Amino acid sequence: MPIFAVGDKVPRVHHTAFIAPTATIVGDVRIEAGASVWYGAVVRGDTSYAVIGEGANIQDNAVIHGRADLPALIGREASVAHNAIVHGAEIGEQALIANGAMALDGAKVGPRALIAAGSIVLAEQEIGEGMLAAGTPAEEKRSILGTASEEWVTGNPGRYARLAKMHAEGVREITREEATGE
């Protein structure tokens, strides 16, 4: 797995974190206990820093990057789904940024909030705790607290922890011949 220092900015990865072999970690990045960073994801801390909180999951092809004076902060057990982007934004505990969604410079997404797939949380925009936000720009639609959507948001970290364990214990590179059965 590519893990790079940039000058004096050195990543710190907890020994219990899962980092997929094709994920890229660069610069001033802290990945806390039980977090996972999946295939093709990039977490970059060169112009600012990034923190991936305990038990958080950064899914395939997601991009986490700060901007000068605006770190990318991913809260405890938060989920940043496939192809999502968090750029200089703060994502609260157990929040979920769904597939292809974005949270931009200075945005704040509250705990247990759900940002719908493809939505964009604009720079400096705030989404409240437990709210579903959708659209471009993202607009708060309703609370998910006490609904099936809340379980999806709060249950996702456990599902990804189990997947990370499975991958950490059993992922291995195979040859092309093995893949084609030849």
C-alpha cells in the first residue's frame, strides 16, 4: 500500500486500521484505531491535515483532502462512501456521505446525518445532526432519527469493520492465470 511522507509531514496509521493495498495515504494524515481506507481511496494531507476517526470507513475511490487552514476531519465511525469527496470539511460521528456525494471547504456535517448519493454540501454549509440532506446544493429534507435510514447510517461502521477484518485476514494478490483459470 502506498504510504508517503511529504517533507516533514508523515502519516500516522494505527496498527488496527485496515488500509487496502491500493489505497494511497500522503502527508499529515492520522488514521485512528479500527478505521478502514479501501481500494483506490486517497487520503492526502499536504496543504493541510486529515484525520480519519476511530472506526470510520473511507470506501473505494473516495478522496479526502484538506485545504490550507481547512483540514479534512472524519468523525468516529463516520462513513465516506464510494467515489465521495470530502475537501476541507468536517464530518460528524456516525455521519454517512453517500456514493458520489461531496462535502466542500468549511462544510460541517452533523453527527448521524446522511448526505444522499450525488449531493453536494457547499463550502461553509452546515447540515444538522441526524438530518437527511439531498440535492445540489444539499438541502435538509427531514430527520432520520428513529427511522430505518438511521440504522443504515449507524450500522454501516460495524458492517465495514467486519469487511475490514475479512480483507485484512484474507486478501491476496493472484496472477492473471489464476484469475482466468488457466
